[in-house]
Amino acid sequence: MLGTISRVVREADRIGESWFGVDFGLFIGYPCLLIQEVKCNLFGVNELKRYISIVGLSLFLFSCSYSAFCATGEDSTTTTLQVSRYFDHPLKPELYLMRPGDQLQISFIGASVEPLNLMVDSEGRLVQQFLGVVETSGRILQDVKAELQERLQAIYKVDQIVITLSNPMQVAVSIFGQVSRPGVYLGSAWQTVAEMIDSAGGVLPSGSKRRIMFTGGARDFVIDLQENSDKNELLSNPPIYMGRKIFVPQARTERVLVVGAVNQPGSFELIEGDSIDDLIGLAGGFIEPDGKDRVEILRGGKRLPAKTTVPENGDIIHILRAENQRGEMLSIFGAVHKSGYYSLESNRTLKELLTTVGGVTDDANMFRVALYRRPALDDWQESGTERFLVHLFTRDSDLEAVKLSAGDSLFIPFMKGYVRFDGDIVRPGLYPFVEGQTIAFYIDAGGFGNYEKTDLSFILTHPATGLRESAHLETIVQDGDQIIVRYEGADQ
């Protein structure tokens, strides 16, 4: 019986990374089993002895089962093994890491030579009488096949030698967090983290594609699936044999918009260490070779040079097109179906422009549309400071009323789903956006201590431009707005 116990403990330890279940079984179940093993006549009652043994064995087996369950993931919904949608895809020799037990079949095409069958031994070697010893430990299949081809060609004078991996290894990976269908998925060892997440229904809109945790192997990975594909795939999108768990965290609220002359304009999560070049890379890079010379950063009512600017939350990175290509052009970006540059000739009003671009998306915030326009030169031939005009568009007449000029840039913000309150408030931070509600509504939710409402003043910051304006308790708050609360009491 003790031998059986040892085998169960080893198996539980192999499939479960939590020691809780095994320890629980050892400290409770194991002593009870010993009572039976040493033939101890407890109180002289054999029935009691048998009862304690049965209880101990039940507790032990239950605890080992619990330990195995803990290894499958943090969510009780992940206990059913599911098969990856890429399970039947061809093997990728450049990603498959050789393991003990892997079998290779070598076929000699067009020759009367019997096929060879080789198996990687427990020390990670292929050993054959004529080929010698081929080390496979830590090597990918592609490299091992290349070495075998070279050795085989020196021995067998045939035109074609085909090396095939039989019964490649399969891996069970737990996928949880911000994915559509969390669970435990069975995949082939060469499949990548991105493919397994896709099998789980992909990343939810609330999830981060830039801070995915891949753990359980020799090292932990933080994976950025939006990163440039020209980087080392083993690091930026590793195969699943390198770990056991994939966790997709919630996306941060800090975001940067990259628009203009890039291949894939859009809104991107801002993470620590990002540079302007990194974010432009996430947007697919420049459309034009000299685009790096026409990068500007729009922040809080100012245009900043890209070379000396560190990106911050809410920045708009705008890559201008060459002047000789723009002419009488204007641009629109953000929550529209076809962002880009358009001729002013056929888009004299905002309504006409929105029709040209196919309208706005479902998550467009039409209450905070921003129009960027450079003022005319003054008597000193200087343009002064940029003007950032914010309009609240709710009706077609509002859209018709906005007359556009050459060089205008329009930004349609995306809905964020929250508003931010800071300053003299009991619970500063993010609050869910409720359409049509006033500052007073959010103040009541966030608490303002012992202050009287009449002693509070408010500054409203518009999300797209950073423009600030005074507000009051009955000011309607729009999605993404930031409200700074100040106590103006006599004692301050």
C-alpha cells in the first residue's frame, strides 16, 4: 500500500503545481493509512480500524484530485479540456522543440532501402549504429533534421531523403482572464500563444493585447501581440511548449492615438517604456519613406516635436502627408469607418465629410469632436498658437454649420465608458459613465466629505484636446471627461 501511496503522490505532484492538496493528504490521509499498514489494533476494535483507513484513503484521494484541479487554472469553468482550432494544422519545424520520446521516420525516396526509425532517448540523443550520436536537447526539429540530412547524404547515395516526426507532442494550456472562452486547451507543441488565444475566442475588448502573461515554464514571458512581427518569434509569440498558463489582463485606461500617414492607424494601449517610434510601429509604420520627418504630437492644446517628446496618456501622434500630396486637403481620424486625407473640394462641411468616410462607428463620442485649425498669419507673418475648437454635435444642423478649411484636422473620440474625478473628493478615480447625468450626480456617488456643495468649484477637461473650462454642479458630464473638484471654503 505504501508503494501505491508514493506513486499517487508523485503523479499528483507532476500534474499539479499546488502543494496544498498533496500536503493535506499526507498529513491527514497518510497517518490513517499507516494505522492499517502496521496492523495497529486501535482500542482493540477492528471495525474502527477499517473505518479510519477508509476515511483516510478517501481524504487522500480527494486532496490529490484537488491538487490536480488547481493546476488547470484559476477559474472553475476551465476544467473541460478543449481542442485548439489549430490542432490539425501542419507542424512547424522551426518552432518544435525536440523532447525525449520523439520518434523520427527516415524514408529514402526512389531507393530500395528500408526506412529508419529513430527515437530520442531519455538523455535527449538520437543514437544509431551508422549515424552515430546526434544531440537533440534544447534544439528545434528544423536544426536536427538539417544535421541528419547531412549525415545521411554522406552514407546513402540517394536523390531524396524525407525525415518525418511521428506522433508529435501535445500540450494542455490553461487560458484565462480577458478572453471570450476561458478554459484548458489541448494544442500541438509548436502552436503559438497567439494561436491558442485565438482558439479561446480572442481577446475581449476589455483585455490587453500588450501585457499577456505566459507562465509555468523555465521562464515567464510578457507578450505583446501588437508588436512588430519582425522580432524574434520565440520571444514575442512563443510556442506553447514553453509554458502552461496564458493570462490576458484587463487593458489599461492609458491610450494613445496614432493617425495620419501610417499603415494601420488606431488607438493603442500605452505601457511603460513606450516611445513614439514604438507606437508608430504598432500602427504598421509609415506609409511614406520620409514620414518620420513629419511627426507631430497633439497634447493639451499644443503641438509638440516628436524627437524630444515622451508619449503620455491621451496623446495624438499625427503623421502628416507630404505637402505636395496634400494640397487642398483635410484629414479626419478617430471613430470613423475610413480615416485619412480627403479633398476639401467635395467636403466643405463636416456633414459632407462624414458621409464621404462612411459615417462614424458605434462607439463614436459625438459630444466631444475636436477640430484642429491653424490660424491665419498675423502682420509679423507668424501664426501664433494653434487653436483647438471643441464642438458638441447632436443634430444634422450642427454638422452642416461647421465649415471646413484647407489643412483642417478633425478627431472623433472613441467612447471610453467612464469619467474621471480628481481633487477634493473622498473617492477620486474612474466612475462608469451615465448618459445625461450632471456633476452633482457623480459628486454624490464619490462623496465630498463634510464640504457644502456650494463651497465646491469644478474644472472640466475635454478628453480629445485637453482644453479646460469652468463648470458647475448642473453641468452635463460627457464620456471621457475629467472633472477636478476644488474646495473653496473660507478656511482654505
